[in-house]
Amino acid sequence: MKIFPAIDLLDQKVVRLYQGDYDQQVVFGDDPVAFAKSFEEAGAEYLHLVDLDGAKAGKLHYFEIAKQIAEQTNLFVEVGGGIRDEETIQHCLDAGVNRVILGTIAQKDPEFTKKMLTKYGEQIAIGVDAKDGMVAVEGWLEKTETEAFDFCQQLQSWGAKTIIFTEISRDGTGQGINIPLYQKLNQLDLQIVASGGVASLADIQQLKAINIGAAIVGKSLYTGDLKLVDVLAAGKGEV
């Protein structure tokens, strides 16, 4: 099972939000490259990088940080937050980013999304952020009328391979993962990345047991509730 430690950037600092609320943030540091290197030193192979300023503004802000991480580590880096045009996608991939995450644009511009999925294949992941079962966009600030599971089915028909599914109500809360939700998602022919609420090794073990291929771990690493080496071991089935 792939483990993606997460770095969320806001005002150029490494932060975590509570339930996606920009007004409820905790700052953990101001050197994201150092955090990425520390994750790699602990044994991580993957990194989930989110530009929260970009997600809110609709334009990627921290391209240079993503580029530095790609250049200075051997991590598989995926980047999301405000990526809404092909130029930015290509710019990221050319800089060494391995996978680009489309979020708001996937819900708002299906034709563009289909085109990008066809052209870039597995270098594109779709971020599906759910609030009360409905898709949320614009940095989680706006809830749509689109049912999240139905949208995942649509994305599968468009050619999507990887879905990063975040349950906003659990993100940053330490409540744990909603296992029945991921069991349902896993019925789809998609690679599901579980995000939002990982609080214990049991969460990782349960996700692995139902064959979820990857999980993103954020706040619990920063607070010290979980150690990355232990999470990685659980992902490999060693704990």
C-alpha cells in the first residue's frame, strides 16, 4: 500500500486545516523542502503536495516549491491546488512533478478534463472532495449539487485512473477513516487514494485489508500522534 505524507502550503508555510477551514489552521513550519526531505529520510517514496492558496485563488502559487522538492528528492511527487489549464499541467510535469491533481476544474469543465485524461493518462489524478456526500470545489469553500460517488462513476467513464477521495468532515480532525465509504468506492475500476482523517495505524490496516491502494497521511504525522516509519510499516503489512 502506498503512503503519501502530505504537505499543505498556505502563505508559504506548512500548515494543516481543520475540516478544510482556512480560518482554523495550525502552522508547523516554513520550510516545505526540509519536510519533504525528512519524509524521504524516514523511508517515504511518495509525497502529496497541496497549494491551498492556489486552490482558493484558482491558480497554482507554489510551483517553485514543487520544483525544488522534485529536484532535491527522489520522491514521487503529486501536486494539486488551483491547477486549471494545460500549460500549468505541462509546466509541473516538465519540472519533475510525477502526477498533477485536477480538482475544481474536473467538476466545472468535463470536456477539458476528458481531454487531459486522454492526453496525460496516469500523470493526472482527480481530486474528489466530499462534503455531506456532495462534491465541494474552490478549495472546499463551495458545495455543489453533485453526489460524490456518482461523480466518481462519471470520472471512470471519462478515463480517469486515479481518484484522491477526501472526506472533508474528517480531514484534520483525527476521527479516523470512513471504511464503509471506501469499501463502496473500491467497487469502481479506479485506483482509490484515501484522504482525510487517518488517525491510527488501525486506519491504515483497515484500508489495506479492503484493498485500497494508497492513503494520504497529514495532521497525525505533524502532531506526533503517528510516526511515519510506523505508518509505512503498516502500509507494507509489517505491523
